[in-house]
Amino acid sequence: MPERALRFGVRAKDGSTSDTWKVWTNLGTGKRDVFVANRRLGKALKLSLHEGGRWHVSFHPSMKEKLFDAASLPPSRFLGQWDRVQTGSLPALLACRVIFPWSAPGAVARDVPADTIWVPTAPEPLATEMLVFLSNLEPAEVISGPKKSSTLGTLPLEGGGHIHIFQRVVELPTLPSLHGSPKFFKGISKEQLMEANRLVMWGEQPDGSIFFLESRVEADGAAT
């Protein structure tokens, strides 16, 4: 399906990078739906921001059974669901944040799309934050983004309005405590957590926006 898309990531001075992320809208549907996903996760997991106000983080319908064994199969492909005000009723709405701590870059990215926008990684101990706004304003009407931010890019939506993406350097947010029993992808065990080298977290901010945090990780100690 044809689409309008913007891809981005962060890159350190030594050339190492984060994963790449994609924000896009499909063409020819007559809908102003917007999607956000990490490239390495592919179709496995994405954020869907539907024009009518139904938002969700979910696995792709065709991927859930491929990713999990029967014993660890989640009850639903939806990991989080929210009902928001219809985007057409507001001048602009902060929908999503993608956060890269200063330590996010790992190996040099390979085979990434040529149109990927690389942003310099934030200095230690800060983070780079990408803010995705859904807007009914024309680009010329958006004088500036949030405080200390600059424009990363703009994508027009079918039927009017735009996706506006801004970038800024911020203090690393305090992460929520993790609870519950983890579910592992097919063929993966908890012992293999010691070999993990990247992390993607997601959650809801107090302002109603959905955040993703992506970083390099180093396992320390025995898996429990």
C-alpha cells in the first residue's frame, strides 16, 4: 500500500546508531490513521493512532502465533488500548514520544533506508526525544514546536491536517517499575536474556501521549 513516511534514529560520533523508527500514514484509504514502529521489530509490534480516537499498541494480526509458543501465547494481540478524543476536534495533539538515552547507539546500522534522518545522540546523561504531533494546522501556522525543540519533518494527511515531528534534548525520564511475568518469543528462554543487547519499552505518559524508549542494554548477573 502506498504511504507517506518519515524514518529517524540517533547516531554517535563514532558512527554507531540506534535502531531506526518509522512514522507513516497509508494513502488511498481516506483515513487519517497514523502508525509508529521500530524497524527491527518490523510488523511484529506497532502503535496505531486511528483518526476516530481508538489507539493501540499491538502485534500484527499475522504475527502473534509466529512469535509465541502455545504455552506463552498472549490472550490478545493488543498490549494496550486507549480511547482518545477524535483528532479532528483539536488544533494539535501530542500523540507519541520516541526517547533515545545518550547510551542508545550500539552497532553501526546496516541496510537502512537511504531517507533515514540521523540525529546526533544526546550528551551524557541526557536523552533525545522525538515528539509526534497530530495537527489540523497547516505547516505555516505552526510557528514553533515545544520548548527547545526543532522540526524533524512534516507529513500531510489525506483529508487535511499533518503529522508534525519535533526533536529536542531532555533529561532522561524516570522509568516506571516493571511488574508481572514476562512472556518470551518462540525459541527464546529467560537464560538468553543475558545475551540481550537492546531494549524497547513502551507506556503511557500523564499527558496521554504514548512513549517508546529504545536503548542499548548490558546484562549483569544471573538470569532469574
